[in-house]
Amino acid sequence: MTPKIELQKTRDFGEIITDTFIFVRQNLKPLLLCFFVFSGFFLIAGTIASSMQQVKTFSFVNESFGPVRSNQLFGSSNPFTRMLGLEYILSIIFLWLNYVAITVTVYSYICIYREKGNVAATPSEVWGYFKYFFFKIFGSSFLLGLLLIIGFVLCFIPGIWLYPIFGLIFPIMVFENTSLGYAFNKSFKLIKDNWWLTFGCLFVIGLIVYFATVIVVLPTTLLNLGSLFIHPSKGVHLSITLSVITVFLQHLCQVFYIFPIVTMSLCYFNLSEHTDGTGLLGRINQLGNITPDDTTQPEEY
């Protein structure tokens, strides 16, 4: 049996990736339970809003490029107003809220897991952290997201450089119960001389999550595109049913976001151990608290 993951320790690139999957596997059931308890509402609401948007968009495309109204798209004064609307705005809002909910849930779970001595957290325990950090992370994500967008607009490279640095801010805020300003400054301190390691871990786990999502969504996408060649005489006719199923699968795949968050947590503990040695100091302090085994029988002479 694989021993429980010890969070506060130094790790190299391979260990961070490997321990990410080991941690998720060891805590799969309680993690999924917390995920659906705290992100379920935003997940369902986002799926409904995105499905309505897809139905609206695909209906417009079918009407515009069908054999009867092939010139409708170009004849309309503002063709995209029918595709963009309240549903589109709601889908973006719920996607953002769900991202924040997943982030707070997983970081809270890991924080409690560490405090309990590598024991799984319960939803009631996570709730105490969730309601405390949700709005702090929500407001911080808006500001950091804006800075990232500016960084990507400025020749793209500044955004790439800031991404792993900003990724450390949320675990610092949750694990150390601190403010955005403190976490912002400490993230630069922690990642010094370790930027490539952190970026590499996030890049690799991001690719894994991306391809896992593609594998799940690809069948329905191919079926929908295949319908264009099965009945070419009907013109463009995309299946609304398949599009809704695709949207559902895409939103369900947000559960894969757990992996990058766990990876970012392990990067934080690794960098903290390099910088502060908190895990080593904790183990040293525990040496004086070791109690003898009461079941040991005294020697007889």
C-alpha cells in the first residue's frame, strides 16, 4: 500500500508530477465529494447557460447556411447579435465562479489534510474554509486575471512569465491565511531561481488536462462534424442535441482542474521547503513529542 503523501517536502520535477496523481488517487472520493458539493451549483448553472447559448448559435448557423437561407448571414445587418446575448454573459460568469469554487475547495481540502496529519477532509470541514476564502479569492482572481490579460497583450511573454508567479498566490493566501498583498510579494520571493521548475510542472499538467478533455469531448464533436458529410444536400446542419451533450461533457471535464491545483500546491510546499524549511522544522519539533509504546513489555531478569 502506497504511504500517504507528505506535503511539506522538497521535490524535483518528476516527483511533483507523480505525487500529484498519487495524491488525487488516494483522496479521490472525498475530493470528488467536496468538488460536487461546493462547485455543483455553478457547474449545473454554467452547463444550462452554455447549452442555451449553443442552441441559439447552432440554430442560427443552420438557418443561415441551410439550402433555403444560404444568404441570411451576410444579409443581416448585425448577424452576431442573435448568437451573443444574456446566455453568453451568464456562461462566462458561471465559468468564472466555478473556477473560483474549485480553487477554494481544493486548496481548503489540502490545507485541512495537512493540518489533520494527512487525513482526508470532510465537506463540513471544508465549508468553514470555503465560506471564509471564497470572496477573497473571487476578488483577487479578478485583479490577477486583469493583470494577466495585460501581460499577454504586451507581447505575450510578460503573461507567460507572470502565470506561474500568480499561480502561487492563491495557495499562499489559503495555506498561510494571509492577504493578497502579502501573497503577491511572497510569490516572487518563493519562485526566485525556481521559475522554470514551476512553469514546467504547470505546463505538463496543463497538457495532460487538455488532452484528457479532448479525449472526452472528441467523439460527440466528430459525430456532429460527420453529419455535414452524410447529408451534404441539406447544407450545413449541425445537431443541436450533440452540441448540448458536448457542452455537458466540457463542463463535466472541469473536474480535471483538480490536478493543476494539486500540482500548484506541491510546487508551493516544495518552494517553501527550499526557502523556509517549514516541513523540516516541524519534524524536528516533533522529535521531543514522541511517546513510548505502552504495549512494550518490560524486560525480566
